[in-house]
Amino acid sequence: MRALYLSGPKSFQFRETQPAEVPPGWVRVRMRYVGICGSDLHYYSAGRIGDQIVTEPFILGHEGSGELGERVGDIPAGTPIYVEPAVSCHQCDQCRSGRENTCRKLRFLGNPLELPGCMCEEISMPPECVVPLPGWMALDEAVLLEPLSIGIYAVARSHVEKGCSAAIVGAGPIGLSVLLGLSDAVPSRIFVSEPVEARRRAAEELGATHSFSPSAQGAAGAVLDASQGGVDVAFECAGAQESIDDAAAMLKPGGTLTLIGIPEGTDRVTYDAHLMRRREITVVNIRRQNKTVDRALSILKRRRDAAQILITHRFPPTRANEAFDLVYQKADKAIKVLLEF
């Protein structure tokens, strides 16, 4: 089996390795497509996310689709599947309360403290993490189920109601997934702040009512003016201090600030305590997703144009450095970039 190893800062090796071990009760999966996520970029560029540090050659990747390597119950070998990347224990207090995404023994693909990732030719997973694809969904499109599930979960945790107003700061794959997730909530207006023009255009195609460039127009002020006093919910999807500041400043009194982006190069961020207190802002943090894959499937079935808008590039694993650099630099209108195994 060949696997893509992060062997050093911004350096990959695609090489032969031992086949994936198959623990009792788990099944083999032949990987076909793996998406490059923002967390993968953090490991690629900085080698860490908080205390999750890459200390040796490591396989990244958690947005994956492929084919079953063996029969699972009534599901035959070769069936196209989506890989749910989180393996929960189902026994701790978090799992028993329905919070498998904060399981105390969670193991997640591509996390250096938990499980090797799926940027390789074959992995093994518990059967519960294997989701057969409907006939209308292509294998490459299935990669979108992971980020879209996060966007849907963020919308649900933010208690978005019909007719409210929302802002999204950062229109990368997660920000655009939030935008798709809002389609079920039917907000009255959706404002998007994003410096890259191609991503602003993608946001408009997917339903944004207004888009702004933060550097060119002062996005917080533009949203306050256009919304006539601020929005009900602001989703921060970039993980940068300035985007957190912008998102907070866009909110009306009593609004909700939802933090999804992962900061790079720092373990702490700050906020304007007086603004947050005077406006009585609620802060919601998002940890991946929880039981939202079915809703993601429903949205992608309804929005058959989403994959064409979001998936912009495909690369073989031998060109992984080129693919990662493209996403990191936000070049060539890149949004979701896939590795094809």
C-alpha cells in the first residue's frame, strides 16, 4: 500500500508502507478521494494545532470517500461509501448524552494523537463509520459531506431562526458549507465577508444576498449599514484575530458569535470585552459535527450545483505539495481541492 506522509514542514513523501491493520470488527476501505481541510493546512504549515503536534512522518486527511474492501452485512464489497472520520467510544458521559463529537476517548482520522489519516490507498474503520452513497452521488462529491456536516451543525448550535439575518466571515469551504446549511433555516439575509473575489462569487451563487471584501470596504461597517444595525448571528470561519473582531462587530445586541475557524500559530485569541458585554453577545464554539450527515445528503441532493461550485481542483498524491500550496495561498480560484488515489 502507498501512503502520503507529511515528513517535515511543507514536505510530503508518497511511498510504500505496511497495509492498514484491521482491528476486530473493523473493515477495509479503498480510498478514492480525500479533501484538503483547513486543519490539514495547519499541520502542513505549522506542524501543530494546539497540543496536537506532528512529531514524526504522519498521514493526514479526514475528508474521504472510497469503496468497501469487504462485505458489511448486506452491503457488498466495492460499494461506494463516505468515511465518517470520528470514532467514538459510545460509553463515556459525553456519548451517553448524545455528544459523540466531544467523546472523551474520541479518535479522529488525521489527528497525530489519535489515528493516522486517510491520505493513502487503504484504511480500516468501524462499520458504523462507513456510509453507503446514494446512486445520485459521485465519489468526489461525497468528500463534501464532512465540511457540510460541520456547517449544518454550526447553524443548528446557533439556533438560527427563520427570518433572522446572518453573516459569514471567511468564505472558504467551511464558510460556504455554513451558507449551504443556512438554506434549511431560511434567514432573511446572508452577508458574506471574504477577501478572495472568486470565493465571494461562489458565495453569491450559493445564496448569499450580499458579499463584501474586508480590506476594500471595511466589512463590519458595511454589514452594519446594510443590515440596519447588525445581524442576529455571525459565523467566524477563518480562525484569524481580525475575522473574530469583524464578526463580533457585525452583531446586533443580543446576537450570537459562532466560532468555527481554527487559529494558526497561536493558542489564544482576544475580544473586545466592552463590546461583547454591552451588546450581551452569546459565544458558541463548534467542535466538528454531530449527527448531521443525513441533512448534508439532503442539501446536496437539492443543490446539485454545489459540488461543481465548491470542488475546484483535483491532484494525484504525487503532486501533494502543489495541491497544499494552492490551498494555502488561496491561488487559482481554489476552494475545495481533492487528492485522487
